[in-house]
Amino acid sequence: MTLSVRLLLTALVALTLVAATALYVGYRSGGIAGQSVLEVATTGDLRALLPSHDAPGSGIADLALRRLEIEYYKPIAPQTPLNGERDALKNLLQTKKIGDASLPLQTANGDDISDGARAAALLAYAQQHYGAALGTDGDDDLTDAALRGIMTSVRDPYTVYLSPRENEGLNESLSGGNFGGIGVYIGQLKDGRIVVAPIESMPAAKAGMKPGEVVDTVDGKPVRSLPIDDVETMIRGEAGTVVHLQAHPYDAPKAERAYSIVREIIHVPTVRAKMEQGIDYIRLSDFGTTSAQEVRKALLDGKAKGAKGYIFDLRDNGGGRVDAAVEISSFFIPQGTIVSTIQRDGERTTEEALGDAIDGLHPLVVLVNKYTASASEITAGALQDYHLATLLGTRTFGKGVVQSIFPLPDEGALKITTSRYLTPAGRDIQHHGIEPNVVVNQDPNPSLVDTPADKQLAAAKARLHQLLR
């Protein structure tokens, strides 16, 4: 069962588990096919570059092109972003069947200020000549197309324009949410079916929903093959209101169940932890704003309960904030480099352990799979390089680049790959991934996690018991 899951922190939360290519650090979407890997290194605010009393207008294309040319981690041919913008605008006009639409050619000269002005002029021309024909939102639609064309011109799945809604979703995913919803992880199968996994102690779980249930309808409307964003919007809503779901177990289509669930304000924790036979099991879903605090609490709770070994489960974790990866790695690594980032000009920045390691966190097994990506690989790679953990599972995704988020005047943002990173031992994992110390193959099906069918978890427990003899 292949899921395209997204940590939709909006009432749901979803983690994007996908094949390969990508958008969302992870957004929890950009990074893996159809996913936005949530990988945030630094944030620069572009809103200050436009006068506050002016609408962004076509000038936003100027900002986008210049920021892309300055920040992208590889050199860009000057004509590339302008071609991307023009192609995207032409495609929009053709899709909307605007007859005899033509756009002027803009030739780059390699000066980012001049080329930015050309990008703005091209968007202004399109808005002036075709905005009205596209309807009430014509200018906004053209702006969206231009920005997406500029950013996708470099053919980097992680370098994208985030609309205001997408940017809001990214910020929610990083912060853990706080919105009205029912508290489920939501995913979509290749055949369009919507699958959910309730989060413990949240409304859906309290209502009796089980992991792996397939949702057939939301408030009476069929949801199969709808975009996952639309399903998310249908399920979330004002706290105190009721949403009605029809669902059935994955393997029992005829055993349909009806749920009436009262929405609550949802803050989605990124950690799930438990003690079992002296082993502290900690599963981390992403590297968000509160993740380090949650992991630290789970580790200290385990120590207080007499944990003799630790399992840190990073399977299906698409990444998140780089600073969270450094903080979490520092709980295990007392000193030394956690990760090094290298920018286009070769400048190297080294992130060191923070000096707040927790004593006694061994033996340690880290679970990984092909959807362990980005910030997860920073932590897994560092622990492997320092020989502080046994990595067990399958080869990781192989995302060795970092994105920075640049807010725009339209409340959207540019997500740009600004550097690549190396593990403490100097390994570049981009497109290579990290090979675990112990390979245990298992279908990356979230419904198997922490069940009797979870062969990788069973192998991790066996490994710890062997080391503890």
C-alpha cells in the first residue's frame, strides 16, 4: 500500500510519504514526489523591499527572480527564469482559452537588477492585456503563474513558490498547528482512496476511528480521488462544530461505519513515546518548532522510568527545521560537528553540538526507511558517523540540500534550495541516502508501524536485547 501522506497540520496532520521527485520540507509538502519537505534553514523577509503602501503588483516577479538568482545554490543561466515565467504565463492563457494571446520576448543580460525589471515588465504586460479577460482574479492568477514559472525554471523539486495558503500550511506544520479539526493523519492511495490514522487522545481516536480506515464521504460528499487539500478543508473547521464521516476498514469495504465527530482545537505533537520491557521507544513524525522539547521530555521520562535501551524511530519522517535537527542530535552527541552546509560560493557553515547532551542514552537503535529524509538524515547521519547508534531498516531517501524560506508581499513565500549539506564525516548524501548498519526490508506502510507485523521494530528490540546481555 503506497501512501502519499502529508502532515497536514490543520485539523489533520499528514506526513508526505511518496516515491521520489518532489515539493514540501518536507513540506510537512516539497521534497519528495508530491510532497513538500519541511526543510527550513534561514528566513529572509522580502516584504520590506516593497513600500508598505503599494500593492505587490508586477514588482513581485522582480523580487522573485532576483532572490532566486542570488540565493540558489547553483549558478543559473540568466535567461532561464525569464523563459520559465513566459512559458508559465503562455500556458495559463492557453488553458483559459484566451485567443490570440501573445507575450513579448524578454532577453536577459545577466544583471540581476535589470533581469528582475524584465520579469516585472513581462508580468505587467500580461496583466494589462489579459487580466480582465481572465475574470475577477485574473491579475492574481497571472501573478501566481509567473512566480511558479520563475521558480520551477531551475527544475529543482524543492525550489518553489508557495501561495499564501501553501505558506500558511507550511507554517502550521512547523509550529504544530492550533486549528479546528479532528486529529488524524491523512493519506491518499494510488487509486484515489483517502486513508486516515487517528492521533491518540484526539477527537477521531475518541470517536473510535482506527488506523488504516478508508474515508468514503465527508458530510455526505464522496471524497475518493479528490485532491488531498480539498479533503483536508472539508474535515477541518471551527472548533465545536460536527463533521460526519463514512469510513470502512482497509480490508473490509462492506463494513462501513458512520462517525459524527466534534472538532476541537488541534495541536499535533510530533513525538509518540512509550516504555516497553525496559526499552524507551520514541517515534518522531517531523522536525518542527516543538520537536526538540518533545524529544527531550520523552528521553528524560524514559530515563526516569529506568530505560535500559532506546529506539528512535525516524521512519517516514520527511524532515523539517535544520535547527531542530541540530538540537535533537545534540541530546545524543556531546560535542563536535552535527552538520556542515555549503553555499554556491563554497562558503561552509558548521553547526556544532549544543553541549546539552543527556547522559546514558545507549544502547540506541535508530529506525530508518526510504522516506526518512532531509533533517531526519542530518540526525541519523550524525549518530551513525559518531558510532553512537545502530541504524536499522532500509536506505534513506537521500535529500542532502537545505531550503530557505523568503516571505513575499502577497503573504506567500519563495522556498529556495540555498545550500547542500555534509554529515560530520563529510558524506554528501544527496541522491545517495544513508545505508543502515543493519538492513531489514519492510513495506513502508504506516499501518504496520508499532504492530506485531512491524519486522523492523522487532529487529530493533532484538538488537537492543542482544547488546544488553
